[in-house]
Amino acid sequence: MHEYPDRIIPLSIRSYSKKDPRWRRRRAPQDPASDPRPTPSSLRIVSWNIDFMQDRAVTRLHAALDHLKSKLHKGADGTKLEPCCVLLQEVALDAFPALLSHAWVQEHFQVTPTSPDKGWPRGAGYGVVTLVSRSLQVIQCQSLEYGCSVMGRTALMVDVRMKPASADDEEYVTLRVANTHLESLPMGAEARPVQLSSTAAKLREVDCGVVCGDMNAIGPSDTDIHADAGLEDAWTKGDDSASGFTWGYQPRCQFPAGRLDKVLYTPSEYFKVDEPRKIGVGLKTADGQWASDHYGLMTTVRIL
């Protein structure tokens, strides 16, 4: 395995402006009290590999976004979006403009990155994108480019200001949410624990840290890499429980199904991560194509 130093790339987060219209950089106020948005004590996190390899990437992306819309809105009329982060992996290069032009994304989310030239390694044909609901205060964004990756893999990290449920109005906690896609295939087995350990070290820089994504856990050597990195697994039933499998069914193939996608977190007295549940099971486009070969995962993070 060829290993080079990891790189940290500072990123901006942008919101869509209907007046211009364009995606404009959004800066968090230095003083949280000056931000009119409420600071939540919990938020939903969705992680989903939306499959860059199959054709009709735009149509499949739209199907995935419409599905997420139905899962993340609440209220009697279904118009209120709960505080959330949506972590997408394998966003295809030709689907990037469709993501940014999607009306639901424009209306409800801050996005990072808003260009593959800012946040993806040079020449990447796909990558990770994070959507953060507009109601959340984002402190900073950064991309961790893995030095041991030959596939251009990264961890996209967003720091969100949260408030403990039992705290007064002046107590805040920083939650770092990392969106990653670890090295693929058996040839990536040596790189995956190094990549995850690098991400875990960045998570420990703040109060609370969660990393979600496609961990490509395809072999016995992947079973304990989260523990070796000092992370806890939000799924409690183990890798061998078929109820946790997220890949291998859409469609069935010659490779065994498995729990490739995971939600991991730093042990902390400050927060709790709910056991994730699957979304997108059986989801197809209008003409019958699978929206993705992966199921998505949804969890809730609660600041105590």
C-alpha cells in the first residue's frame, strides 16, 4: 500500500438564493445567540450510497431525493423539515447539476461541496456530498483526503452547533458529522482501517463525532476496524445478522449480501446515537430501475 500524508481541505457551505439565483456562501455567526435559528438537541442523519455505476444517474437520484423527502418531513401538512444531515456517497459527476437544481434541495438545504472541483480529488468521476437542513448552524466544513487511497476517497466533515437537552440557553456542543466512502474491493482491505482511523482522529477533535457511509465491509478483516479506531457501532446485532445487510439485493448478484454501510461514533457522555434503520428498500424509478444497489440508513443523534 502506497501511503502519503492525509490532506485537510477547508470547504464552504452554500445555500440557494432565489433572488440571484445562485448558491451563495453561508457564514455562521461567531456569536450563537445572534443567530435567529433555534439550536436543536437532536437531528436525523441519513447516509446513502446512490450508485454511480448504473446508467440514468439523474433519474435514480431524483427517485432517491423524492424518497428522502417523504421520510424527513413532519407535521400535519408534511411541510416542516426536521433538523437533518443527508450524507450521499457515489454522487456521479453528471448527476451533480441535477442535485443542485432539485427544487427540494434548493428550498430546504445547505450543501457542501457545490462543485466537484471543490471538495473532490482532481479527476474524480464521483464523490460524496452532504446536505444540511437550513435550520442548522454550521460552524465549519472540511474534506479529509486520504493519503492511502488510490480511488480518490475522502471524508467530508461538517461541524454543527447543537444544544444539550437539559442545558440552559448558553451551553452549546459541537457535533462533527463525517460522510465517507472507504476504499473498495479486496484490494482496499489494507487501506480501510487506516482511512477510518484518520477519520476517527478528526472526530475526536470536537465534543461529539459521527461517521456514516459506505465502509465497504466485505471481509473478516473489516469486522473490528471501527473498534481499533476507537469508535462504537450504532448497529448492535453484528455483521452476520441479515437484518442489517445494506447491499446485495438490488439486484441479487454473485457476491454475498452484507452490511457494507454503517453508522459509527465516538464514545461520549454528551450524546446518544440511535440504532439505524434501513430506507430505500425496494425503491425503483418510475420505469422499474433500482434507485440504488445500496439501502440507505437513517438514525437520530441526541445530545444529552
